[in-house]
Amino acid sequence: MRNRDGPGQPLGCPAMFVLNFYSPVFIDQLKRGRKTATIRLGDKAAKYRKGEVVLVTVGFQHAPRERIFEAVIDGVEVKRVSELSPRDIEHDNPEFRRLDETVHFLEQIYGLKVEQDDLVTVVRFSQISDRPAEITERLRPDAPSQN
């Protein structure tokens, strides 16, 4: 029996969604945990949902993509370009500090003029690893308990 959500998906197996980045510049930032958000032009709230697991990849459309890691969506916030915070900007691109840098970058990616009142979606995510160091530390027999 097949699921109606997609061809070839066995019933009960959730589809994996992809959060793709086109620029290979982001590979190192993603792997080092320096890039923990993405700013997408437009209202993408229906596309990304808090708690959803996604596969983070880098590559161009219709070309092979590099699998970076699986991540969980921590938050999805739709706002105007003018409302982007310094935190939004830095988590999207650790090299940027100013709104005009982000606007210029969005214009390059989308090939459109980006205005201050245009809507963007800030998608925050966290890498899923087999066992993060802080969990390993908490699971040590001699670790302090939180009871």
C-alpha cells in the first residue's frame, strides 16, 4: 500500500523535506554551527513548520547536492525586511552585521529588487547529531543531577 503524499513513499513513512542552500560558502558555516538560520524571501510559513525534521543540503537546483546534516526546525517567523534584527542577520550569515548586506545578498540570490516592506521568513534550525557533547556530559554517572 502506498501513501498518497508522494510516489514511492510506503504508508507510514514520513517524507523528508530539504532545506537547501545554493552557495558552497555556507558549507563550512553550517558544519561549524555558525549558520543556524536562513532568511527566505516571501511568506514561507506554510512550507516550514516548527518541530519538523529536514535534511540540510548545499547545491544548485537540478544538480547533485551535498548532504550536510539533518536538522530540526526551531522556529519560523514571518516579518518585513525592515524588522530583521541583528540576531536574525548574524544567524543567517555570520559574516554580515548590517541589514543592507542581507538585502544585497537576497537581491543576488532571488534576482529581484528587495524592498524594506517585503515579507521574509526567518527559519531557525538546529543540527541533529547522534549524541551532542552536552548530553554526553549530562549522562556521565558522576554528573550532577537536576532533581
